[in-house]
Amino acid sequence: MKAWQLQNVDNTEYIPDTSGVYVLIYWQNKTNTARLDIISNNHEPIQSFAGTANNVRKHAIRFLSDNGYNVSLEHASYIGLELEKADNMRIDYVQDAEKPNARPIEIVL
């Protein structure tokens, strides 16, 4: 094993995730909860989670892992970052709000 060292890092290229899913993240100020929707690359909802940002993060990553979605570590860390951002802001928040599909999915039962 290599001896510990501090590595200074610069900008690095994003490596795209090949799991076949993306997530949409929201903060719902009215209910004081985070929400995460897992969406297929065909834009079909797969699963949604709502609760504290920390619990949503853990359940979503476990769901993805348990169901064969090989989410990259980079993507998983980004999901955590966005949930933490939503939780810290504590205002109605939509991840990447400028994107056309950036809104909570509506499921009619």
C-alpha cells in the first residue's frame, strides 16, 4: 500500500454514468422534506422517495444497488451533494431547474 500523501487536484473531466437512469431532486418546503425521483433514460418513473435528505440518499442508493442499476461512485456522490444542497437551502428547490423536465413527476393511481 502506498504511503499517505496530499494530492492537489485540478479540474477533471466528468465521466458519464451508464446506469440507464437519472434522478430529479426537489426540496418541498411545505412538508420540509427532500424528494428524489429515479427516472429511466426513456423518461419513465421507476421509484420516488421522500423524507429527510439523508434518509432519501441512503434509500435511493440502496434501491439502485439492490435493483441492478450500476450507478457510478461519481453519480452517487453527486446525488448526495444535490440532496445536501436542497436540505441546506430550505427553500422550494428543484435540481437543475432550467432543464425542461425539472419538475416532480406526477403519478396518477
